[in-house]
Amino acid sequence: MALVALVLAHAFGGPGPAPAQAQAPADERPNIVLIESDDQDLASMRFMPETNRLIGDRGATFPSNFATWPLCCPSRATLFTGQYPHNHGVLGNKGAPLGGFDRLKLNTAMPVWLSNAGYYTAHIGKFLNGYEESGVGVPPGWTEWHGSKDTYRYYGYDLLENGQWVEYGDQSEDPDSPARPETYSTDVYTDKAVNLIGQRAPSAQPFFLSLAYLAPHGGTPHERADGSPSACVNTAKPAIRHFGDLAGEPLPQPPNFNESNVTDKPTAIRELGLMGSRSIARATKNFRCRMESILGIDEGVKRIIGALRNSGELDNTIVIYTSDNGFFHGEHRIVSGKNRVYEEAVKVPLLMRGPGIPKGVTVKELAGNIDLAPTIADAAEASPLLKVDGRSLLPMAEHPDRYLGREMLLEQYSGVAEPGEPTGGVYVAVRTQHYKYVENTTGEVELYDIIDDPYELKNQHLNPKFTEIEAALRRRLNGGLADCAGSECRAKPQMAFRIRAERQRGKSCYKAGSFSVRLKPRGINETPIAQATFRVGEKTIAVLDEKPFEIELPTKPLRAEHKPEIAVDVELLDGRIRTLHDQYKVCS
């Protein structure tokens, strides 16, 4: 009974929130709440209606967001540094010499930036793999700490809470020890987040809250509270209230499910063989249990948004929802796991709401986990203590239709994941808006046209129609992207456009019938232009795919707005897209 009391006291916050303070906040910088799931693919967001409604519909959704290394520890290190793995050096889940918690330079990571900038910083839940056995207490930069010391247990685990060990449920090392509903980690973590918000908001000091759930990652125990076997052995554990909620949900079978012809894929995929009935049944169980487990996160997001609203701090809080990597459920014959270069593993959810972020927008440009630390630093007016490779997403959310000419490096230098999971690929790759080009360490090359072939069914590596495109992507990857650092990773395509317009005599405006737009590529080594889309405001005027990239703008759309934005979306041969834009005052 004493143990249960201790659990409940920590889970539900003891005496409750402190009374609201009457004085106005002295610091107007926003609070920041970062919520991260574990192993959640982009398609699974259809099971999170509250998260979509309360964050995506009230803010920005980034449908082309990438985990630059789709594996827990390298991805989380990127989140806390804003660097690609080849720069932060966490190159796997395991410990020395390649990866794990010990490889992260804690003294220069993002929590220290925020602490230096005057933020109250708090972490709840999972941290980097290896923290559990590290002997490290509260890492640098954190004001409040509730870090998991038994990461892959949904029930019966320890948290290190501000330097003290706290037990939640049965501490038996037996993975089949019974589940105790009141210690379900998703709910306990949510309770702690809600309590912290109640204590910290409103406050003169802004706060940063990092909340890292275990779901929908696999975990133990494998028995229910009554000792009966769990329906979700060797996979994610839903809250007991959600067991069976999706029992009739069919396993999605997109065109690349159990891919019939993999002769164009690397040897590692060809050797997998077609999935039989047992493998499909396993993938179906994984899918249902994993999706049921994120129902608890969706409820948690609703409670957290409610706590922010009740405290009066919702309008002054940036809320970010994302995951560390995606997951397979039979695509390309991969029954389960991640740590491969295909879209199901590297594409992850990203939704963001808060002050300055428009409501209900969809950002067209590529984004990645390299961008989260720079975004948080930008919002907090904090100074990074290292050279970041990503960029702030706040301007991208403000102008969701503009492209910056981005490309995303995907890299994986070790294929080893957690015990029991399939070995992944080892590769470097470049992903643009249009293409994905992959160089595997086996010497095998992959090239996919993501626009025409979003399920990556056809490797175009040996297709002569793609020879020039592949050469352009190879130059991008090996010409500096694969080992880039800082601003080198954010380089934009060099180009400009010239607008010739006749000024009306005696007025500071331009005649609507006199606009001519012409593209001007810059730099002798720049990639050729493949296509240009000319727009006036939101109206597309023309799409050109050959030289000369020049048009005369019609009068009607120019006169429709007093000061219209003239823009050109320029796609290069390698699939990068950059928007050039300007505004002109048109005479009435």
C-alpha cells in the first residue's frame, strides 16, 4: 500500500498545481512543449484525431519531414543538437565506440542553450539509449528531470526523478511480471506533464518541456495484471482500456506491401523472400497493438493542451509533435523494424502550433529532425553552443507555399538496432522534393522518382532516361552534402529572376500590362533547371519545362490585387525546388 501511494503521488503530482500568480509575465518569450513518440510512421497519424485537431489544425503540418537516421539514439541526438549524425557522432544505439548516450556531448546540447537563455527546462520519459546504465544522474541543462531507467517497460519501471530513484509497479526483472494499470508509462508521463504545466504556468519564467513516450515501440511486460497472457506479446502495449479497440482494423497493404518483384532492390531486400501467412499475421498483430498504443498518446496530447488552456498559457506556448523514426509493417517485405532508407522508416510526423504560426497550414518544403533544435532556439532567443546543420522552421510555417531549395541527407553507418530487430541498411542518400538517390556500402545504388513512384517500387538506377538526373544527385551527395557542417548543409541553389515592368508616369506603381519575368541561373556549376512554375498570388500562370524560362504576365491576375506577389517555383534537374518571389504595386 505504501508503494502504491508513492506511485500515485508521483504519477498525479502530489498536492496539485500551485495557485496562479496575479502579476503579468515579465518574460514574453513562449513556452515550448516538445512531444515525441517512439517508432511512429507518418501513416499512423490517422489514429490520432485529437493531435491532428489540436496541433495540426491549429498550426502547421509538415508532411515531408524526415528522420535523417531512422533509429532511436542517432535520431534523438540529432533532435538535441540540430546536427546530422556524422557531426554529433552518435552513430548507433549501442555504446562505444560508435553510439549510445555516452557519445552525446551533453554540455553543448540544446537543453544547455535554453538554460543559459533563462528557460526552466524539464524532461519526462525516454532519453538516449544507454542512459539507463550510464550512472549519470540529471544531465546538464535540465532544471527538472524524470528520466526513464527502464526504457522499454510499459509497466514496472524506475524513473530517476531529480536525483532520486522512484519505482513504478513491480520491479521484477522478469519481462512477464504482471502489468499494473496505474503505472502505465504513457499515462504516468502525461500526468507528470500536466502537473508540471499547472505548477509552471503562468510564470514569469518561460519553460521548455520535453515529453518522450515509449509508445508505439515494443516493450514489456508480456502479461496482463491478472497474470493472463497479453494479446500484444513482443510488440507495443496499449493501455488496458484500449486493448482490442482496433481488433478488426485491417493491416494496410499499400502497393509496396510484400513487394512481389524486388529484383531491382539491394541484396539485403532480395534475400528477405515473400512474406507468408505467419509473417503477415505477425505484421497484423504488430500494427494493431502499435496503433492501439498511440491512442493513449492522443489522449495525452488532449490533456496537455487542456492544461495549457486552463493555465492561460496556450496562446503563448509552442507545441511540437513528432517521432524519432518510422516503422515497417510489411512494406518491401520488411515485417517489422526501421533503420532502412525507405519512406516508411525515414518519414515521420511533425505538427506545430503556437504564437506566430498560422492556423491550418501545410508546409510544402522538406523538414527534418535537424531542424527541431534550431527552431526551438529561434523561438527561445537562445544561442546554440555548436554549429547547427538545420534551420528554424518558424519562417517556413509563416510562408508554407515557398520552397527553399532544400535537400535532406539520409545516412546510416551501422545497421545494428535493438536485440531481436532485423539488421538495417548502411548507406548515404540524398532526398529532394522529387527524387531519392542512395549509395549503399555494398556498392548497390538506388534511385527513386518519389513523385511518380511514391512507394519506391521501381529503382531507376539503370534507366537511361534518368542518367543525367542521377549524375546531378550524385554530385550533390558527394560534392559536399555527405560531410557538410553548419551553413554548408543549408546551401540554396543560386538563381534569380528579373522582372521587367514599365513604371506609370508620375506614379510609384507599375502598369499591369508590362510585366515580363525571366529566370537567371547563377554559377557555372549550378544544376540545370528542369521546370519553372510562374504564379501571381495563388494563381498559377504557366508551367515551363524548357528554355527560355520567360513569360509575359497577363493583366487580369495582376490587377486582381493591389500589390500582388509574383513568384516562380524553380525545380532543378536534381529535384530541389526554390521559390523566387517579389511584390510590385500595380497601378489601378
